[in-house]
Amino acid sequence: MTENDVRFHRPKTTYRQMLNTKLNLMMLLAAGAFSFSCSRASIIQTTKPDQVMSTNISQPAGTNQTEIADLGGGCFWCMEAVFERLPGVISVTSGFAGGTTENPTYQEVCTETTGHAEVTEIAFDPAKISYAKLLDVYWQAHDPTTLNRQGADEGTSYRSIILYRDATQKQIAEKSKADAQKNFRDPIVTEIVPLKKFYKAEDYHQEYYDNNSNQGYCQVVITPKLEKLVDKKVIQPAPQTTK
């Protein structure tokens, strides 16, 4: 097992570390395989990236309008890989939002003290795909009923969250959430809150799955998720983004 295959925990306390270690060992014994996390000690960098809120995006040729959706559903490596495989999506950027710390680094977000969630900023052409359709895919791409957790990834940074940019997005998000509830036995716990700022994550997080598909976490968690959505004809097999 390589260093990249060792899970990096996001503990708040020493007790949390001990508990997570115990739970992981139990999962190993029960399932015969390690659970992988998006967070890897071996790839964390401490240098603050040049992070800004994305509000204006240049228009690609042939497109009259670009809109932006900001969605968090656990690991942004997973969500980025899903949404870039939707026709009509122009670009997907991994980053952080929903917290109070300005210009956070990935390492700072891992401490669970910034209030930020891992979020994907999705630029899309509304003439080809609607905000409502993006949300339809969003509900299928993660489990919105688990509070502050997606699979083995646990912490507030993994929470399910929709950050709206205007009243129209808020209204669509609230209706979509209500409609999606019929597909889940447990209550949906997804937050719907106004976007204050979106901070782009470090460059090595961008297009992570496309550049690291052989990495352990990608093979165990992301690839099966993508294959399932492709089989259901929710997404395309290959990225559709134009930027």
C-alpha cells in the first residue's frame, strides 16, 4: 500500500482521531478493504492559492449567456467529475464556500474550523442545460440525507449544500429539494443558503479525477459512481466541458 492509499483524517480532537481510526479498522475487517478519503496527507500544500470569488466568466464562442451554480455534495473531486460530464456545462471549478475564513487553503479547510464546505462552481449554458436539471443530477450524485458526511468522508466540509446567487436560484433550489424528497426515505438535510464568496481551491485539485483516475480513491469511490450514472444515462462517459 502506497502513501497515497493511506487515509488522512480531518479530526477536531484527539478523541475524534482515535474514533476514526477504530472505525476504519472495523470497516477493514468487515469489508476486507480500506475506505478511502478525498483528503490525502501526501498531497496537501500549505501555500495559499490565488483565490477569488468568480462572478464574471468570459463567454465562449456561440454562447450568449453563462450562468453559475454552486453546489457541495461531499468530496469536490467526485462532484467535479460528475458535472463536467453533462452537455451544456462549460467548466467546473473545485473550491470552498459557506464559511468565514478568507482565502482558505485546503489544509485549513481540513481542520474543520473555517466553516467552509467543499464546493463545485459550475458554469453552464442555460440554453443547453437548466439550473433545475443540474439539481436533478445533484440529488443523484450524492446522498443528501447524511448530515456532514458522504460515505467515509466525514466533517462539516463534506456537508450537502446549495449556495444560490439570486432569488430565482433560491426558488428553484427549494422546489427541487421538495421534489427530490420523494426519492429518499430519510429527510434531506441539504442546506440552501446565499453565496457570499467562492474560493477556488489549489490547482492540484482541479480536474483531479481526469488527471489521477488510477489513484486509489478515484478507483474505489469516483469511478463506480460515474459508471453508475453513465449506466442510468444521467451523464456522459467523457467530459463535455469546453473550458
